[in-house]
Amino acid sequence: MIRSMTGFGRGEAQAQQKKFLIEVKSLNHRYLDTNIKMPKLLNYLEEKIRQRIKDAVKRGRVEVFISYERIGESDVKVTADLALAKQYLDALREIGDKLSVVDDISVSAIVKFPDVLVVEKKEEDEDEIWHSLSASLDIALQKLIEMREQEGKQLKVDFLKRLDIISDMIKQIEDRSPQILAEYRHRLLERMKELLEDGPNIDESRVLMEVALFADKSNITEELVRFHSHIRQFKSILEEDDSVGRKLDFLIQEMNREVNTIGSKANDLQLTNIVINLKSELEKLREQIQNIE
């Protein structure tokens, strides 16, 4: 199943006191290009996150936004350095005794001194965090892929319609080619009659030689055979489950090469017009292929 490179997915997961909300969006890009925005405290998980995205997405610019929230219990721990507080208290009492001042010492006064209260970040359970984050990420990626696959279905329908149009144009070229040769022979005979009027008889063998040379120079049989092969291959690739964007991109280049060769051999206005229209359809096809993963 083909996928487009544009999509969006949102995933949310919660475990214990940890809640993750992850949004993933993707755009067209020649290769896989991942940009992750997340809290610094999660930086140690970046490589795991990139690998999970790489397993799910083969091509495109992928932007990931991760928000993390602790619910209920705070993520900090406050402790008191009682030994230091006692030293402050002893020093204050000594000042009061020696200077004969009223002792109005309170707990609130002591905790204002430096380092009496120690604020520490609680140690996080890294396995638990990854479990919650990856669950949220998987949901977001799955929704992203579903959207990309849905757009891929629509693109496939458009591809098949355009391939039918292109096949019809190739059929027109095949039907026109024999007529070009017959018309060239007729024009050559008429021209020779004009030049040899009241003169020697027309050398039929010379006419046949000229026609044969023209037929050899303008022969597009090989190009048409290869083009039909490219169309069959294109349809076959559309049924593959793997990333097919680059294959289709290469194939459209080959189809353009065959059309350019046909155009260069064309010695007929009608054939040239068909080739021009054919190139236009191939360009539309190429533009759509740029959206495929």
C-alpha cells in the first residue's frame, strides 16, 4: 500500500504520575529528516525516539512535539539540613546572650538562612518514563501512518487514471506511425514527379530506398515497447507494501527519456502534438510522485 508523505498524528498516554502528549506531523522530503522538540530532561531518550520513528516512517520531514507532565505528586523533594540549622540556632542564641537582646528566634527565620532547606529533583524511573512515552509515541505514529495511507489510496486512484490517459496517447502514437511512413512515400513520389515532369521515369527502387532510410531513422518501435513495459512496472510497484516513492521517481525519468526520444524522431506535426501532451501528463504524474513515501 502506497503512502503519502504528509500526515498528522496525536497520542496521549499516562502511567503512575506521568502523562505524555505527543504530536507528530510529516511533510514532503527527499529523505527521512526528523526534528524533535521535547523537555531537556528527556534528552537521554532522543536516540530511542528517533529509532522508533525510523521503524515507522521511511521518507519525509517528520516533526515531533513532546510534552511531559507529572500529575499529583511533585517532582521535587525538599529536605532540611538539621545539623546546619542547629549551628545557625546556636549562633543566634550566642549573639542574643552576649548582646543582651531578646530571643525571638523562629523556625521561619532559621529556614531563610542559606542551605537550611535543600531542594532536590526526585530520581525518575527511566524505564517507566520510556514505557509511557513510547506508548504515546506509538499511538501518534499509528494515526500518522493511517492518514498517510488514506492519502496514498487517493493518490493511487489518480495515478491509475493518468496511466490510462498516457496509455491512450501511446496507442495514438502507435496508430499514427504507419501512416507517417505511407504519407512520406506519397510526398516523395509527388515531389519526384514534379521534378521529373516530362523527363525520365521515376526510379521506384530509389523511392523504396529513401523510404527505407526514413523508416529506419524514424522507427520508434523499441521506445514504444519499453514504454509499455514501464507502465506495467509502474502499476506493479503501486501494489508493493514497501516505500516506493524513489522507485516511481526513477521510473518516471525513464518514461520521460523514451518520450524525448520519440519526440526527436517525430517528423510529423500530429505526432509532435501528441508527444507534447504526453510530456504534460508525465509532468503531472511526476509532481504527484513527489508526495509518495
